[in-house]
Amino acid sequence: MNSPLARTPLYDLHIALGGKMAPFAGYSMPVHYPTGIRAEHEAVRTAAGIFDVSHMGEFVVRGPQAEELVQHLTANDVTGVSVGQAQYSALCNERGTVLDDLLVYRFADRFMLVVNGANRDKDWRWVQEHSAGYDAEVADESDRIALIALQGPSSQDILAPLVSIDLSALGYYRFGEAEAFGADVVVSRTGYTGEDGFEIYLDAAAATSAWRRLSEADAPTPPLPAGLGARDSLRLEMGYALYGNDLDENHNPFESGLGWIVKLDAGDFVGRDALLATRERGVASRLTGIRLLERGFPRPGYELVQGDEVVGEVTSGVYSPTLGAGIAMGYLPTAAAAPGTEVGVLIRNRVIPARTERPPFYSGGSIRR
């Protein structure tokens, strides 16, 4: 018997807005609203959109050895992260493959690990298992935290009058603690769209009020509610990987395009020995971007071919509203993954010509670095 789908604190609001709901990461989430995926996508590229991302998991690490524990758990080097800074990282298992990708936030008195919602239970068990022997406390605070993402070039103008901190002083991958919407919030200049924007962590009880205040903001173009469909097309235009599609426990970070976050010389962490061996050995396949040269909609599971040989399959795919072309990601043999390599995507028994490309597919966003 299937477990009932969980609901985020914003579920009732999504229903009231006419959201088309579907299962995602164990939650009932909006795929799109009556405006449609394309309009929501274009709103984020040109003005702003609001996303409910409350399905994500938040683990908090405190104590005298909090830094040592986070360093042990994650593949990146957290010792160089300053207070008020976020870091993209990965959890790896002992085989050196990707258990999850995540964001690590460093506060003055704690760390917050933000993990994918679909992996929350798995990650929590793993974090507890590997915390033994450290003078640190870990807590799963996911149920009390809501997460709203405001994304798009107008995001700062919309949010600035509503928060108690100066957003213009907040750099990319930086965050601040503030008051907003009658609640204490964490405002982070991060996102999954390629546009400037903010992710707002707040008490679940304040989420609906916050969403409404953002929606009613005094802006030339009010932010548009946006669902999973637009989130997927926006992130794919940037070549951002999605766990469960492009990242999984069958592939290591070097195969998955995450080698840049693996700091093998920064000390021991779970999976380091296996990753040292992988670096020496090299990898047989790589996650690469693929752009269709003729009209087509590449979907996960579609075969990638060269001549009569199947050389891989699509892990993520979409018809890009911005580019007017089908784009995809998939694992290919290392030689075939080089940018500019001709491949085919098998769609409905027809091979659509395509070419490998180093993401991002779209580079015109307002993202601040």
C-alpha cells in the first residue's frame, strides 16, 4: 500500500491558486498553475516567479565539533566557508558515489545542511550513522521550516522593502538572518534557475503570509507563482543536475560533473579513499549536455545513439522555451562526451540529430557571481 503524499505548508494555497498537483519527492506539489509552464518560465527569465521548495530537508549541526563533523560528511572543504556563506557540496558513500547533493550554510553557532526532499530520510539515517564519535548534535528540522524561492531579475526590487537587511550588500551564495513577514527568516542569494534571486527559509506557520506578501508586492510586474515544470526547464537551461535523474549512487562526482566540489586534499571525508582511486583511474563515462538539432522533446530514458550503437540514455530533457530547442543531459562514454560530438536521440523510433555541449545551454541570466 502506497503511503499518502505529504503536503507542504503552502498546499492549501496551491489548491486555491488552481495549481496542477502531482507527486514529487513524496509530496503533492504544483507542476504548474493556470498560467502554464511556458508563462511561468518566461516570468522568471524576465521579471520574477515564486516557487514552493518546502519539500527540501534541513539538518542542523551544532556543537564544539560541528565543523569537523560537516567536513567528515561532505566532499567539499567547509573550513574555508565563512559565517554568512553557503557552499554547494555532496554527500558520498564509501564507494565514492553520490548519495546526494546539498547546500551547506555556515552560521555563527551552527551549520545547516539543505538536502533533496526525496533523499531526506535516507540522508538523515546516513548523517546519524556517521556522526558517532563527534562532539556535535544533529537535528532534522525539516518539518518546522518552509522554503520559498523568489527568482528572477526583479527579485531584489520585490523583496528589499519586505526584509530588515540590505539585500544589495548580499553577494551570491551569501545569506543573512532578518525579520520579514512578521517572522525571523534566513534570506539566501541562491537558486536553481540561473537568474538572480533568493531562497527564504522561515517558520512553516509564516509561509502562507509570506507568499501572499510577495505576490502582492508593489512591482511593475508582480511575481508569478511557478511550479515544478518551470523549475525543471529553467534548471536544465543552466545544466543544473537533478538528483534521481542526473545524479545517483551509480555515478561518482567525477562522472557527474561535480569533480570541482571534491576537495581530496582538505582532509578525510566519507568516500575519499574511493574517490582518490577514481581520480587516478579516470572515468569511463561523463554526464554531458546535449542539444537537439531538429525539433524534438527529449525525455528521460530515451536512448542516445552513434550509428547503430546505443551509447547512453537521456537522464533529463525538455524543450527549452528560451532557446526554442530540445535540450538534455545524459551519460556518454568519455570520448563521446567531448563538446561538439554528434549523437542521436531516439524519439518515437526516429533518430533526431543532436550535438554534445558543455552547459550552461543558456548564459543570459541575471545571476550574480
